[in-house]
Amino acid sequence: MAGRNKRRSFLKKIIPLCLILLAGFIALQFVYPDVSALKKNNPKVTAMMKYREAEWRKEGKKYRIDQKWVSLSAISPYLIKAVLIGEDDKFWRHEGFDYEAMQKAIEKDIKAKKFKLGGSTISQQLAKNLYLSPSKNPLRKMREAIITWRMERTLSKKRILELYLNVAEWGDRGVFGIGAAARHYYGKPASELGPGEAARLAAVLPNPRKYNALGEQRYVVNRSNLIFRIMVRRGIVVPEYEEMQAEPEGPEVPPEPSQPPASSIIDTKPSAD
């Protein structure tokens, strides 16, 4: 009986303390990191880059980060549209979270009896790449949500997109950002990427260490073809007759919501700064 009372007394003391610490931790996320610095400053290194470097040191690999910063206006409009189609088709309309995609991801997790919580938007992916680890634990996801919320209220959509395209991992040997990816895969600047190349690069973003934009893996071929067909349906790409004839058959893609032409994406979106 005495032992039980001691445990109750201990719990009465420790639980409030844990709640206070948790509240303090959550409050800290609304102040740190300073996302307002991203308005004008380009990050030189990200949490994901540091994570990869630590992995390489542990594995005895001598890879180095390959990144070249490119302004949004110097990135091919085809690449921008392909990435939006493949990663976050509601980017211009949502405020950081795609609740419909999150619901589907949760339902999928429940069926698979796994905790993955997919359905991340570009804003969420940027928060993770800049500040967090790849861990999927609930505490990390909470931090990601708060940082995403703050970025959406501090940065313009254009700036969020520019940051994402420049820090996203695009290869298994330290390729980060579209500037490095365009050179690594196609030997050209990001501004000169064509629609087919853009679709390929967008297709591998979900797992760039597993898939190669130049490879013939079934996933890469099917996903890049799907992204390309959506670009054609939306009028972003007007393929030549020969290309239309050579396009492989695939699942029918339902008509997509109307979108602005690829060439106008940079000039037509209002700034939130």
C-alpha cells in the first residue's frame, strides 16, 4: 500500500513537470528557427545535407554536397510545372497543408498498420529539409507542422517554391537542388530543361536515392509519362506529331483543373512578402 502511494505521489509530481516541458518545447517552435531570415538569405546548408554527410562519414564514403543556387526566374517553367504536378498540385491554393491527401495517407497507414503520415506538401517537405531529420516520429511531425505554418505566413509562395527547388535532394551522391540536378543528369543549366527532362526529374523526387532520372525503372518511366501527359492535357506542352505517335500507352488520366500556362507561372502569382 505504501509503495502504491509513493508511485501516485511521484506521478502527481512528474506529470505536471512533463506537461510544462512539452508546452515550453511547443512554444519554442513558434520562435525558433527564424524563418523570416529566409526572405532574403539563401541557406548554405540544410539539416538534410548535414544528415547525409553524417551518413557518409559513418559509412566511410567520400561524397560531397553538390549544389548550385538558381533563382526561380532562371528555372525552366516546364520543370516548375512538372514538380508541382508530381509533388503538390494544390500548392498555389492551400496554406501549407493538403488535408485531403493527409486523410488518404492516414487511411493507408491504418490499413498497413504502419505510421508514415504521407501526403506532405512542398511547404512541409521544405520545413523538413531545412530544419529536421527524416524521422517520422510524432514529435518531429509536430515540429514540421508548426514550421510549415510559420513559413506559409512569413514567406511568399514563390519564395517557398524557389527554396524547395534549390534544397531538394535529387540524387544518391549528394545532388541537391535543381541547378546541380540539371547539370548532373543532362549537362545543361536548369533554364534549358525541356518538358520530357522536367517530367523525369519530377518523377524521382519521392525517392531520389532509389530512382534515377535517366534510368529505365518501371516506376520512373510510368510516373514521368503520367506527369508529361498531364502537362500536355493542360496545354503546358504542345508535343510534335511524331512525339504524340511515339508516346507509350498508359492509364487514362482524368481531366485536370485548369492551370496557368507554364510560361506565366513566375509572373502571375501574387507575392505574400
